[in-house]
Amino acid sequence: LAKTTQPISMDSYEGQEVNITCSHNNIATNDYITWYQQFPSQGPRFIIQGYKTKVTNEVASLFIPADRKSSTLSLPRVSLSDTAVYYCLVGYSSASKIIFGSGTRLSIRP
Amino acid sequence: DTGVSQDPRHKITKRGQNVTFRCDPISEHNRLYWYRQTLGQGPEFLTYFQNEAQLEKSRLLSDRFSAERPKGSFSTLEIQRTEQGDSAMYLCASSSPAGGNTEAFFGQGTRLTVV
């Protein structure tokens, strides 16, 4: 399974756009890129998944360059409630498990 | 609520006691996962079921840990002779064939404290 590298922590302010970048240099051809969000004392929650180019849903956008060796999760106009840990994962649907790294701890200030 | 359900939410036990946790996945999800999470760390994979078959176990899962998923529905995770190092949040997740392994739905977790 491809390993991912992402910043340990990030700070931002309400109303700003936040971009969290994840490196996955060894991503395989069949791998998808998935992001999860986790609030304290809760299980992780799936946010968005993509294979290439750009994916957007009601929560976030995911930008994936052509070489797929990195990806960027974009959160538009964050609020205090976006304070959480964000995990970037890379894997293939037939693989047996989902491997989490340490994630990025995002803190949003008023 | 049709999400993943875990019971109990909290468990305090004395060292050396056995504990059992239950997970009810989303209906018709054939994959079920158990994870352990300690403060400040990401969830660590423990084991994985596809239907009733336990297909993979992490080396983190010592002989004191056992998991079952009879009939491919709910699952139980038992820890025997608990140790203080077992204190953690135990998370269960499930996914459907369409979602594959990278789109999983997690429960709220069971927080275990061993005293």
C-alpha cells in the first residue's frame, strides 16, 4: 500500500480557504485517493475520493495532478466546526484494509 | 439510525479482566474492520472480515485479542486478560462492495480504560 505524507498541523481562520496537501510518491496505477475527517471522540468520516484531476462535492474539493504523486484537499470558507484531523489515504478497492497515517490536525480560529 | 453501531460506548475494567465489544455494521455491508486508536495517533488496523471470513489480522493483534463475525452480520472483539496498554478507542467500520476498501463508514467507537 502506498504511504502518504501530510503536514502534522495547520492553522487558519474562519472564512478562509484551506488547502491540505498530501504526498504519495509510490501510488499505484489502480490506487484511489481518499480523505477522511475525524472530530474528537468520534470515528473518522469519509469526505471525498478521487482518481485523477478534480473532484468536488458539497464538503470539499480534491485536486490531483497528472502524475498523481500528490493531492490537495481544499476546504472552502472554513468555519470553527471544521477543526478536526484530516487523513489522506491511498489504496485500491480490492485491498484488504484501510491504512491511516497520523493525519493533519487543522485548527480554525475566529 | 442506519449507521455503524458500537456497544458499549465506554468501558472501564480492571487489569486482568476480559472485555467484549460489539459492532453492528450497516446492513448489507460485507466488509467489516476493527481499528484501535490512542490519543494523538491515527487509527491502527487490527483485523478485517469479508462476510464471516476473517481475512487479515494485524501483528498488533496479540493472542489475547480475538474477533468474530458469525453469519457475516455483527462482529465482536474480545480482549482477554486486559493490560493497561490496551486502553484505547476501538473503532469498527464497514463498507459495501461498491465502496471498496477506501470508502468505509465508522462507528462512534468504544473507549476502553484499563485500571
